[in-house]
Amino acid sequence: MSLKTHPKTRKPNSNFPDGLKAIGSTPGSTYSKPGAIETAATGAASKGAMKRSFSLLAALVAAVGALAVAQDVLKPVDPPETEYHPTVRVYFSPAPDAASSPTAAIIREVDGAKFLIRVQSYSFTSKPIIESLVRAKNRGVDVWVLLDKSNATATYSGARAVIEAGIPTGIDTGHAIAHNKIMVVDLDTVISGSFNFTGAAEKSNAENILILKDPALAARYRAYGREHGLHSKRITEADIRSKGVTAKENRENVAPEVAPPEVPPTKE
């Protein structure tokens, strides 16, 4: 029995592994069809193909191992505990119209709150925002406010208004400046950015806010608020009048329990 031999082919270029097309190769050559494996007609050719396959496999394994080592070396030293994937809306001031302003966006979220609102603020003078918080308190939403100590002595501050409405209010005395601008609304919404809750931020300054929807992120911000509440002082109208809220003795914890209210079952 005679064996049919293959037509003569160009010697493979060792710079190109099997299955990859060599630049400038001619049709019909070993590398003219990427991925093709030449069938050996003799035992020697078969062994050569197997040897090349094992070499290619070894190279791939080495490459994967090197990549894994590189990723391990380049990963952050202290990676975040939770990876968040929020949906995000952004607002800027000054806004082209009132409906698209940061203040209007904040009020829409506050007016839609069902369970809780947590506020941490540096400046706190925006009458529309303060009024929306009072409305939320009056319809049964669990609201508390944590402010920078400058609000205790400022000529204009919304602290008195929220205290009069029965909203638990505290002064964060644990820092040189409590510079947060944060609201957490219900179980899934975080509002934050450069935007102070003031009229000047709305009308005069270049500011921004992000409204982020993510339950895990909101839970982290609630816990962050509690951390600051634990070293803050609960204040009253008398404290504001006497300007004595920066004293650290006899502090009353303003932070609520970290667990939010139970979510009522949805109606079918």
C-alpha cells in the first residue's frame, strides 16, 4: 500500500506558533489558514506536531500564571469592603431652571421619603430644604440632623427650625470641621457632593450633587452617620441661645439605632 505524501510546504517560521498566520505567507503554506493543524502522514511528523502543541500549551500556562501574579501585585493594598454599583443622577448649580436645580432634586427625594432621612451638613440655611425636612417629620418619617459646630453660633442657621419641629439635632464636636454634605433617604438613596444645603450654593456658587441609588451604599452611609453621632452632642434651643453646644461634657448620643425601620410588606 502506498501513502499519499503532502505537497511540499514552506518551512515554518519559528517566530510564529502553529495556527497563527505569518505576515507575507503565501496561500497554501503552513500558516496560510489560522488555526489549521497539519495532519502528519508519518509517525515522525505526528510526534513533531504533538511536541509543538505541548510547547504552545506550556507557553499559555506560563502566560496565565504571569498575569495572575501581576494582578495580585497590582491589586489595591486595602480594597473596599463592598463593591457598589449605584444608579446615578447628577445636578449642577447654578441650574438653567428651577426644576433642574440641586435644591429641587433634593426636595423631590425628601418629599418622597417613607421611612428615614439622615442629614450631615456643614452649612444649613436653605429654607426650602429645611421646610421639606419638617414636612417629612410631620408625616412620620424618622429624621435626624447632624451639623458642624459653626451652626451653634452662626447668625443664620436652620438648626433652630428643625429643633422646634422636634427633629433630633446634634453638633459634631469631634472634628475641627464637620464638612460633610450628605443626606440618606430611606433604604437606598444617598445624596452628596460639594453642594451645601444653603441658598448661596443654589444661586451663587458653582456646585454639584450626586443622587445615588444603591441599598448597600446607603447602609454604609447610615453607619457612617452613626459613627459621627456617637461623638456628637444632642442640642436644644437653649443650647443655641447660650452658645454652649461645643462643650464635650454631658454629651447625649444623637445617633439612632443603625438598623432602619422594618420595610412593610408590599401589597399584591
